[in-house]
Amino acid sequence: MVKHQPLQQVYEKQLCLSFLTGIYGCRWKRYQRSHDDSSKWECAWFIILCSTFSLLLFWAYFWLEAHNDYNQFNWLLYNRSGEWKDGTVPILATTAVGFSYITFLMILALCHISLGQQLNLYWIHKVGVLAALITTVSGVVSIDDVWGDEWDIILISLQSTGPFLHIGALAAVTVLGWLVAEQVVRAERTKFHMILLLVYLSVLLALYMAPLAISSPCIMDKNSLKSRPDVIGRRGAPMLAPENTLMSFNKALQQGVSSLEADVTVSLDGVPFLMRDRTLKRTTDIAKVFPDRQDEDASLFNWTEIRSLNAGQWFLENDPFWTVGSLTGRDRNRIRNLTVCSLVEMLRLAARANRSALLYLRRPPPEHPHYKTWIMDTLWAVQRSGISQKRVTWTPDTDRGRVRGLQQTSLEKLSVEELRHRGISSLTLRYSQASNKDIQDFLANNMSVTVYPVNEPWLYSVLWCSGVSSVSSDTPQVLRKVPYPIWLMSPDKYCLVWITSDLVSIAIVIGIFIFQKWRMSGMQNYNPEQIMLSAVARRPSRDVNIMKEKLIFSGQWWLVRSRILRCERSLLPLWTLFVPSWIRGVGGAFSTSWSGRGTEERCWVPVADVLDPELLREFHRRRQDRPAPRPPGHPRGQCCRPRGASRGGYCQDFYRSRLLSLFGRRSAINVTGFLAIAASYVHLSCLVPYTPGFHSAINLHVFIPLFPIMSLCVIAHC
């Protein structure tokens, strides 16, 4: 029978817990927190939070890899709206803020689950989560409408990031095993816990086998790596100077490009000049010189009118690539005085530098006087420049018979037979059209492949390993600093990393489940309840002495350390007051009871957790008949007897007893199975360094995930 005693309750300050529950659910006070199960409504909000986090993670990864095509995205927006602006800035800013906010809430929610706190998302956070979800979904739908072909960048980027994302995802899921094991090994196991375990094991197995689906050209022998692809200056070096200007082409030549690429349009009087857009509005000051004609086609102006326009001031004002701040004062003065460049000027510059030229021609509108002779006008400009025809590459598919002297390339991915029939020996493809297999097939048939646009080192490295002959880039100054692929790994080495990471994950997951089972086994033996009374951990020495006197004289309450005691989902406070008693056969443990706020509590407390040895001496002095006799065959002096015990009581080693009962009643079978599984892991780990090759290692790895699944099922069954 528990005797009720008046006791002043002093609670320990839990700042970290108050911080977690306060920010997540605005529960700053102790009485506002609860260890009860979360409601279905809050569980639904947690699922919404997880979905929002996953979607934002995908969205952020997309924009991180789409950095290669930011200029193209802004150009598409310009063609739709008619105004040039950097549309990536607000998208990146909102994505960074939303992802950081949702990630923070996700971490707080996982901490709540780990500490056994009830989930109760504050209503302001619910509004924020819904806003982030709706905004992200709207962004995905809008990008799919405006820039749908850019989704291919995700699959292409996995050729570079796939092995590293696999290791990161494996580490994250392995860490989540702590929460899963904490839920699964509980005594009151439900169907939900079994479903959770099956889902977790399925995800873990999928991650173990994920490298079978990862294909990267960078997984190859170093001796098979081909020479570095040539870099073509796409419209010169548009990040260092205005595109399609002489200064831009000069900057590109300074960066060591092998060829110059330009967009060609024919003027009203038949002069080919360089212009990417249909109008002159974006890249010239036509709004000041010809305000009434700024929406007209660029080919409807004669060369004198075009030459009178400034082609550099827009670059300084708009700063399209955020690079104007790095330019010198001399370069800025030169940019202010730039004019539109003609085709003849660009070809003469390429001829002097002994470089090639790649021309993209745009046919003028039907009302143009040179609508039928635009090809002859272009060929005449090539002849006037003095450049060798073998150094000029022709891209249009029309009238190829007239330009037999020029190099022929196709912008369409045609079959090898069709290319040979048309007399074409090279292809110029967008990176999303050129898979590794297609590149290998074209190279095997002596077809050179040029890929565009390639502005990021990771994409350049992937194409380098694929064997492309050249790439077209807006950033030759960046690719110049890539003397070697970012990463290159042999198949055997990659397989070793793959299997080693999986084995480490298996060992950690099994260790987590074993530890959680051991800890829960200790909790079940001591049968603690949910509500615990705590006193202050750090108090002035005078207060502590007064408390000790009251405890000793009353003979009812003990001060013990609760380092291994645990409620169903939360650890006991650091200090707890108990009513002591003793029971035979437990082995150095006290049956303790207390009354406070809520229901009566009864726990088992090991002797090692009693803080004051004077209390032990007092207990054994007053109750000399309480300690249980020493078990037969137990030698004296090899156990931790309570300090101050006057009789020959014994204290069984607490941690050793917990290890012996690690798997409950089936300890013999389970320990034997565990040792067999551990021996299998050791055997496999010894075989890994001697794996003969990539394919044999894959065959070995297929059977490895079966071991942790059997192990975890045995542990969960116990």
C-alpha cells in the first residue's frame, strides 16, 4: 500500500524541450505538453508537412541543376513578356526561404517524435505549410507549361550526382531507423507499426539495390578517357561582354576557344549581321533612336540604320549575368561604344586567330527583298572575309547543294544512314538529345558530335566521359578551369564503395534495433508509467542538505538517479523521489512507489542509481532481513554490493543481466541467430576486397539486403 506524503514539487527547467514544443506548437509551458498519442488530424498535418518537404526538395534540386540554362529561361520569359528581366531571382529567393522554413519544421517534428511529445502544429505554421505547398505546386505547373523540356536536366544530372545522392539518401534513411525502431519494438505493437516496419524495410532494400539503376559515363577506367572536348564560344563570351559583338568574340578567343558561334540575320539591303532576337529591342537602344519601330523585325532595317545603334549600353544597365561588377573600367568604356557586328567582321577575326566558325542562319520574312537570295548573300560574305571554307560550319538544312564547300552539320538527330546520304559528317545537338549510347553509336561511325549549351563543369565532365568532340558554351571562362573530369571512378572501385556503404548501413540499422530492443526490454521489466515527479537537478548545497534530512527522518522518500528508467516514450527526469522497499529475486533492485500529480506509479530502481550511500546504509541498518540471499554458486566479492550493507546481500550486475535477456524468452534462439548473421556479415566483408569484377560484385550484392531484413524481422518479433 502506498502511503501518501505531502511533498513540494520542484521541476527541472527543460529549455531545449520548451524550445522545441514552443516553436513547433506554441506550447511553452510544462502543463501544455503531453506524451499522449497525436490525434489523427495532427498526423494528417505531419503527412502534409512531409509531402511539402519532399516536393520542395525536388523543386530546389531542379533549380540547382537548371543553373546551366538560366539564360535560356530568361530569354523565354522575354519572348513572352517583351521585357528583359532575370526571372530566376524571385524563384530562387522564394525557394530558399520556403525550403529552409519547411526543413526547420520537419526537424522539429522529428524531434517531437523522438522525444515522445505529442504533435500539435501551430495554426500559423499550418498556414505557412499550405502556402509553401500551393506555391510550389503552382511553380511546377507553370514551369511545365513554359519550360517543359527542361525536366530532362534532372535525369541527366543524376549521371553526375547519382552515386553521391545514393550515399546521402542511404545515410538519411539509416538515421531514420532510430525513430522506426523506437516505434516498432514497443510492447503495444499494432498493425500500423508492422506497416511502418515493412515500408521502412522496402525503402531500405530499394536504396541497397539503387546502384543497379544508376548509369554514369564517369564510371569507367581512366585509360579509356578520351581527349578533352573543344569549347566553342557561343555568341562569344556573353558573360564577359555583350553577345554577338566583336568584344565578346575577342574575350572568347582569350579564353582559348576552338571555334566561334554566331546567329546570322540578313539586313534589308542584303548585309548579313549578327543578332539572336527577332527584334532589336533587347540588345540595342532602338527605343531611343527609332521608338516607333522597336517591334519591327531586325531584318527590315538597312545596315546604315543598324550600325547607328548602340549594342553595349543594355549590357551595363541590365547586367544579365551579374558579371558587370567584375569588369574593369576600361572594359566598361569599350562596352558603352559597341555597335552591331557584321558577319564579315566576325569571320575575319576568326581567320586571323586561325579559328573555325559555326553559323546559325535565320531566314528573313517573306516580304523581305532578299527572301530568296539570303543564302547567296551569306556565302558572298564568307568569301569576302577571306576565311577558309573548311573552317566554316553550315547548319541550315535548306539548299545544302549550294554550300558543298563548307562543313556540314545537322541540328536534328538523324540515323547514321540518313546523315551519310545527305553528306553530313557531324551533329550539333542539345544535351538533352544526346544520350551516352547515342554518342557512342555516332562516334563508332566516325560522326563527330557537338553538344550545346554546356555552361556547368558537371555537365562538361559527363560529356567529356561520354566522348563528345566539342561543346558549345556561354561560359568558356568557366570551362577553361576544368582540366579533368570532376570525378572519375573505375567500376571495381565504385562497386567497392557501393557494397561498403550498404554493409555499414546494415550494421548500423541492426545495431539501432538491437539497442532499442535492449532499452525497451529494460523498461518492460521495470514497468514504469507515464507521469514522473522530478526535483531540481542543481540546487544550493543548503537546500540539498535540508532535503536529505527530511528524506532520512521521514523514512519514506529516496532521491535516485533515473538514467536508465524510461516512461513509455520519454526518459525520466534527472532526479526522482521514491518510496523504498525490497523484493527477493530481483537482484539489487528496489520496488519504489510515489504519489504526485496523476495516477500512482511503481518502478524498479537498480542499487547503482541511488545517489546517497547514507540512505542505503540507513535502509540496511533498519531492515536487516530485507536483502535477498546470495544465489548458489555466486562467489563473494565479485558483484557490486550496496555500499553500507551490513549483511551478505548480493547485487547482480545490472547491465550484464540486461544483455542476457536481450531478446526476452527466446534468448537462446535469437542470440544464436544474431551470431550467425554477424558471422555472415564478417564473411561478406572479407570477400568484398577480393571481388573479381563489377558484375560478380553485383551478383554478390544482390543477396546482401536479405540478411538485415531477416535480422530486423526477428528482432521485431521478439
